[in-house]
Amino acid sequence: MRSPSLEDDVAPVSVQSLDRDRLQGSWTFLAGPREAHLDVTGDHFTIRFRNGEVYLGTFTLGPSDRPKTMDMFIAEGPERHRGLKSLAIYALDGDRLIWSTGRPGTPARPRYFPGPEDREPLCIVFQRVKQNGAIPAPHLINKPR
């Protein structure tokens, strides 16, 4: 039997909390079929589309899934989507977030990130907005793998 140590009192940091922490903050549109801005605070999101639609809600992550998954509950937004869940996938690459979602209320989750010519499922590439409001210069942005 081993003796107790200080390490016994330190809980391991989960992959979920690491990804949740990396998602925090503001994200601006970089590429995709619908221009949008995303804000993440804790487990709450607000996504504002250029056409004026605004969605607010909460999310849970499945960072161990491949691809990584995100379940988004839409608490506020267009009436046709309010109260529904949207099943998404995501990838974090430095200051970039690639996010693709199925239609709210359907059990279909994207299985892969669609190509740029595909309109469905919705796929948007976001760029992190730095705390001073600056967006990193394109030559400093990590390229997708």
C-alpha cells in the first residue's frame, strides 16, 4: 500500500475543461457561408449572424470524441429554433475555431467538416479576438492542418 501524497488532493484537469477554457472570449468571422460573431462566457454562447439573427444558450463539450462534439441548447433566438438543441462539431487550432453544426432540433450531427463549396452542414471558421480588440495578422495565424 502506498502512502498518501500531495498529488492525491490535486484533481486532474479534464480535457473538457481545457477546451472550455480555450473557447472563452470573442470570436470573429474568418470564412464560411454565413458571416457571424461568437461570444463564449463560461458554458454560455451568443452567436450573432450578419442577417440580424441572434442565438443565446448553453453548450456542453465532447472533446474526447473524434471529431470533437458540442451540444448547443438554444434558449433564445428565432422562434423556429428556440428551445431546440443543435448538434455540432468543432476544432481548435491556436486562435482559430472551426465550427460546424446540424440543423437545430434534428438528431443529425456533422461527421466531418464540409468543404468550402458545401452549404450544409453550416461550417464557419472563427478567429479569436484578442483582449485589446485586435485580430492577429494573417501571416501570424496558424494554418489548418
